Amino acid sequence: MNRIVNNSKRPGAIKIVFLVMHKVVLLGTGNLAHHLFDAFTKSNSVSVVQVFGRSAEGLAYFEDRTKVTRKPDDLLVADIYIIAVSDDAIHTVSQYIKNKKSIIAHCSGGMGLKTLPEGSDRGVFYPLQSFSKGRKIDFSEVPLCIEGSSEIVLEKLISLGRTISQICVPINSKQRLAMHLAAVYTNNFTNHLLFKASQICEENDLPFSLLMPLLKETVSKLVKLSPYDAQTGPARRNDRKTQEKHMKIISSKQDQEIYALLSEAIQTTYGD
């Protein structure tokens, strides 16, 4: 794809800028597939030529904007096939395109290259973000962790990544699994603890919204402080009396165990 623009240094002259157009087939119809599709379609350098899914209901979101199919035999030719499905389904879906002479990439943080067909140009296109239905994400701020089975594959996936994100980082499978683990602590475990906090508020007729300024400060101060230096609270200052009071009003045995385990971990970290 070419674009003709004026060359200001030589009046009357023109220059041709070559733009790479990536032809993509997206396999998957879940939350991540929705967000990737929306991001790709906003780029002038990406053409999502088709979306593959197992159900007509899942494909309904895409069918007015691109070609869709439920049949593996009807998959179109593309430069890159992006598999955006659950980890358990990656290998099965990848078999549909194992004979394609193109790049095959999955989007999992926890799966390696070996889950894709051997002998193919394999890659990983992992967006480091939490994707929920109905939530709009600015993909330009989403880090993309990218891996390729060769330098050429890596370069092509990074080129694709830069069409939608400002942050494209080449990392290997071992590093990506570690990053995925860190992300689980950062997002999934934190969210579950916030759910527990919301239950405490509800049980005591308190608005959960009162915790929002605290939550915002917890996150925003990490711009200047390390998590280690930012730690506060009863466990950090070894306030046993307050911890005992908390334990007495926790009704669930499991929640008591969570509180005790986290408190012990904090105290061990700081040598108390």
C-alpha cells in the first residue's frame, strides 16, 4: 500500500511512503477477540479479512464489518492468523491452520510456542491487560508481549503490534509465564481481595465507594514508590492488637485464613 505526500524540502516534488498492510484472520469471538478486532479495525495498516468462531451468536458482533465463518475449511488466506481463544482450545484451533504458509500466533500469557503446529512460523501476541465485556480499552496503552519462532516472525509480529500499541516488548516463553504470574497477583488476586472488601462493606451497611480514594492512592503512589516502600497497615507495623480485633469480626474461616496468611507474609517480608 502506497501513500503520496508532499515533500516540503523540494517544492513541487512528491515522495512515496510505503505502508505495510497486514492481512489478519482472527480466530475467536470472546472478550479479547472483540478488543483486538476493534483495535485492528481502527488502524490503516491492518485488514481483518475474516473472523472464525464456533457459534453464530459469537460471530454476530463481527459479521457486519468483515467476513465470518464457522467452518475451518473456509478460512481465508492471511499474513497472520491470531488465535484469541482459551488456553485449552489453542492447540485444537491451531490445527485448522497448520498447513497455512503464514504466521500463526496465540494470545496466551501462560502457553509457549510448542502448543502451535510444529514446523510453522509460530508466535505469541500477548496483550498484558484485563479484558471485560463492555469495557472500552485504549489499546495504545496496552503492553504487547511478543515472541517469534524466528527473527523474521518476531519482526512481523512487532510490526503488527505497533499498529495498535505504543508498547511492544519482545520476551521469551519463560519470561512471559513469569509476567503472567505477576499479572495474576496484580489484577486477579487484587480484584478478589477487593471483592472480599465489598462483602465486608455490604455486611456492615457501608458504601464500598468510600474505599475508592484509598484504592486510587494505593495505585498512584506506585509511580514514585516501590511496592516494598509503599506498604503500610497493621501487619507492616506489627500491630497485633488491631489484627486480633479484625480476626474476631471475620465470620468465614477461609477469610480468617486469608487474613492471617497475608499478615504473616507481610511481617516476614519486613522482618517483624
